[in-house]
Amino acid sequence: MNFKFLLFTITIIFLLSIMGCSGIDDTNEKHENDSKVMEGSNDETLVNSSEDTVPKPPSLTVYVGEETIRPTLGSYSWGIELEDGTTSRIQADSSAPPELVKDNNVRKVTADTNVELKFEEQPDSYTVRIWDEENNVLSKSNKVVLSGKGKVIYEVLAHWEQGTASYAFSVNIE
């Protein structure tokens, strides 16, 4: 009788262990702290996941003539002050702008097309750099200059009090 009870107990423990390690969550409930999006100051969008606040720089939209381009966010360093007086910072590294845009659809433009940069939050300053395919910076300016012919890769390096961010996009100048 003791042998059957011992065998039954070991079997139950074994089955409970397997069920506990399976990682299956059959509750369709969303926990209160899972991927909660909160609005921060200065129109910054912050993502709150399991009590960690992840700061992100403002978005950039590039208006090229009548069309819009959503640049790829590159490397950035960003921080925000939390309610408790501490600062939450993040540093994200990325590939060089030519690598970031190599698979993007390239808009065709002419040299006289109007280009406007619209930030979600206006930066204190920014620099526009033109890159070649070999990851070399060809020129720097304070605006987007459409010159040359063919695919041109741009990087916008913007600076705010909260940090810096790099955005990359490309156009095909006819």
C-alpha cells in the first residue's frame, strides 16, 4: 500500500512539474502593467512595460513635394526625468545610415522639389548629412540639399535637451 501511495505522489509531482514548466498561459487576461502606453510631458510617448519606463526620441516626418517619408530611427541617446526625481535614460546603437535605408523604397524627386522636415517636437538644433554607399559622410548642412543624380542617402542628426537622435532616409534624384 505504501508503494502505491508513493508512486501516485511521485506521478502527481512529475505531472505538476511538467505543466508548470510548459510556459502555456491559457488565461486571456491582460495584466495591468503589460505594455501600457503613457503620455509623457512635451508630447513624448513612453512605453511602460513591467514598471520600466523606456524613453524614446520624437518622430520625424519628411515631406518631399506632395509625398511623405517616414525616416528610419538610427542611433539615439534619450532620457526623461521621472516623477520620483530620477532620470530614465536609454542609448540605442544602429548601423550606419546607408545600411538602415538599403531596403527602403526610394522616392523619385527632382533637384527643385521642396523638402520639409517636421519633428514631433522641434529640436534645439539639427544637422543634415549626406552619405555615400561606402558609409562615408560626403557633406553636412543645416537643411536637406537635393543635389547630384541617383540615390542620395540623408541622415538627420537632431539635438534636444533630453538627448540626440539620428534618422535616415534616401531619395532618387532625377
